[in-house]
Amino acid sequence: MSTTERNKERLQKVLASAGVASRRASEELIREGRVSVNGKIVREQGVRVDPARDRVRVDGRVLNGREPRRYYLLHKPRGVVSTTRDAHAKQTVVDLASSERRLFPVGRLDAASEGLLLLTNDGEVAQRLLHPSFEVPRTYRVSIDGKVSGEELQTLLRGVPIDGRDAAAQALRLLEASDSRSVVEVVLIEGRRHQIRAMFEAIGHPVRRLVRTAFGPLSLRGLASGECRPLRRDEREALKKLLDGNPVAASRQTRRKSRSSHSTSH
């Protein structure tokens, strides 16, 4: 393999490394025809480019290489959409960030939901946090109609069918209960679109309010609705410890080092 070929990386990885979006969101940008390489629109996945030689543009803007990594915590208010841009929305989550740098949300909360979102330009961290194999817990405080029973909560732990697949909570804790309203803490490992709302709808308790209170080691505590701030040093260290200490991540890193060593020795 030539040196030029070795320097090439998948286009979605280059976009993520440049802080454009997560790898998954970068793939969507490519599908939408918003990415060009050396003046030509690229729509197919898996195209490899050399970041040092090829001219990559997103929405007409040239990539400027790897930017300093930035991480912000946001308390998303109800009614704000979790996208970087939306022609039909009055406000997106990135509008609430004080940073002038390009940021994107790690995962989404639907417009009716509230709570913790991580905004970053670190595509690799976003990819790890969202990948099911890393099993990063998401914690929610969910207010529902009616008095939920212990048997109904057990049903949610076992799983209920949603769109042909079972969806289950990792953990549940009843915080409040009355004849008209209950509040349940829900922990998910892998979240699907509108999963919590669909789960409670399936047992006859529609969701009134849904607030994400934690994402991995990151907590909503002390952050007012609409407030956005950079991660503190201890939060960044906790995030790094979570991802570096993950056995799946460690296994992948070992395999990468092994392949690198193998390539060097040959």
C-alpha cells in the first residue's frame, strides 16, 4: 500500500474528526448531498479521502482540519429541537450555546422533552457515547398519568413490543405516586426514538413530562433550564475514565495497536 493510500480515511471519520458531527450524523450529511470532495458532491458511504490533500466542503464551507475539542452541558428546555439547524424551528440546542465554534448534540431529546444534552465537536467521543456496546446509561425523571403499579413496572423491565422489537428499561425507581400522577426514574442503556413515551403508553400511563437528568457520569444538577456551560475538569476526566475504562473500548484499542505493530513489522 502506498503512503498516499495509508493516509486516507473514511469521509465520515474525517468529518467527525473535524468537529462537523458524529459519524452517524456525518453519514446523513453525505446521504443528503451536503458534502463535496475536490468539487464533486459525494453521496455514497465509505469513500476514503486524504485530509491533508483533498478539499472537503460541507454546505459549501471548507473543512479547516482538526479543531480544539470542546464540550458543553446544556439543560434543554421544552420546545427546543435537538438539531444543529432546522428551518422550521425558532430555536435549536446549538443556539443556546455560548460558543461560536461549531458544535452538535450527542444524541437527541425530542422537542417535548427536557434535560441534559452534551454538545461537542468531538465526533469520536460522540460515537462512543452513543454506541450500544459501550452501555452508557441515560437517566430520566418521567411524570405519567395515573398511579403505576409494581407489576406494571416489572412489565417495563421485562420489555414491551414497540415497532416489532422489545424495548425494556435497565432500571426503574418509583419516586412519587398518587391516584392521578406518578413519577418514575428510568434508566436506559440503548435509547430508541420516543422509546420511553411508547413504553409507558403501552401500559396505559401516558407521559406528561420527561426530563433527562443524567448521561453517563454527567448530571443536570445545578444547571437551570436553558443554561449552557463548558464541562468542568472533573467532568471531562470522568467522561474520559468511562470511555477508556470500557472493556469494549480497551479491546478495540488493543486490536488497533496489534494491527499497527503487525503493519510496522512487515
